[in-house]
Amino acid sequence: MFKLYLNYTQKSVLMKKTFLIIICFITLITLSFSFTNKPPRFKNIKVLPKDINKDELDSVMKSFTVALGVKCNFCHVRLNDEQKNWDFPSDANEHKGIAREMIAMTTKLNKKYFDIKDSKSLTADLEVNCFTCHNGKVHPAKFPASAAQPRNATDSTKRQ
């Protein structure tokens, strides 16, 4: 039989190499986990950026509620009124399709007339948005507010 005998320095070197290999392996595993944590992907996103995160999506949805003076159920469908669960990906509500058309319209207007190249990034300073026309109402006004308001007969250039 062949027996392998290692002296003290050889054992020490072998242990150090084994330790380094184990540390490298653990580091690789840890790094692989850090790169696999992707933000949740939302279903049925058509006109907003596909890689939108939750905070950005919430911000966009809140801007719609303010611009139109509505709540979530104006565009989204509830699964069950008792449990208050939402079916956000559903296209059953026609207002969701209209909202998509309006988003596409404002994006096109901003690109064409205001030279905004990156309006899909949600960080662009948009010139036209929902509030521009809706002013907090579900339907935008068909005609501007009457300009025929009674004027005061005083001269605005003189101190009174």
C-alpha cells in the first residue's frame, strides 16, 4: 500500500488553497443572488415603459387620479367587492383603453411640438399631460370658459 505523508508546510499550503477556493465559491454564489433580484414586472403594460418600477407606476396612476378627478375603479376592474381585490391587468374597462390612447397622444404631441425625446422615461419635463386638458374633470371642457366677465370700470394703471 502507498501512503501519502505531508509535512506541516504542505498541509498549511493545502488548507490555505482550499480555504480560498471555498471563499471564492461563496462570493460567487452571493453575487449571483444580488443580480437576480429584479423588480417585479407588471402585466399588460402597453404604453408605459416595460421596466417601470412600483414607485414610478404609482406616481403615474396618482397623476391620472388628480388630472381626471377619478379613483382607481374608473379604469381598473375589481375581482370581488367583498375582498376588494383588483384585476389590474384586465382590459375589461373601456376607460383603460382610452387612457392608453391619450398617453400615446400626449407622447406624440410632446415629441413633435416640444422636442421631448425621452418622454417614455417618465423623467422628461412634459409640456402636455392629462391635466393640460382635463383640469381635474373626467371630460375636458368642449369650449373655454366664458371670457365675457364684467370688468371693473377703474383704470388698472392708476393707484386707487
